[in-house]
Amino acid sequence: MIILMYVLAILVPPIPAFVYGGVKHGLLNILLCFLIYIPAIIHAMIVISNRDKGTAEA
């Protein structure tokens, strides 16, 4: 399941950001996608990795 989220983070970054980070991270990720795509991918991967470590917010 987690590998699928990392693949989605590359293809469609807002989906894993919403799933693992909630609305705040999802909306931030959508904004990053509109501005520049690469930071959105990085943000989504950070959100996923923080959730795996148990340090996610909210």
C-alpha cells in the first residue's frame, strides 16, 4: 500500500497529501502543483514519510 502512495506522489501528488496529511496538506499540495510540480512531489513524499514514522500532524 505504501509503495502505491509513493507512486501516486509522483504521478498525482495531491491524492497522497489528502489521504495522509488531511485537508491542510492537500490544499497546500494543490497550490504547489499549480505553481511548480516538483515541490508538490517532494511535499507529498514528506507527508507520506512523516505518516510512516508516526510524526504526522493532526
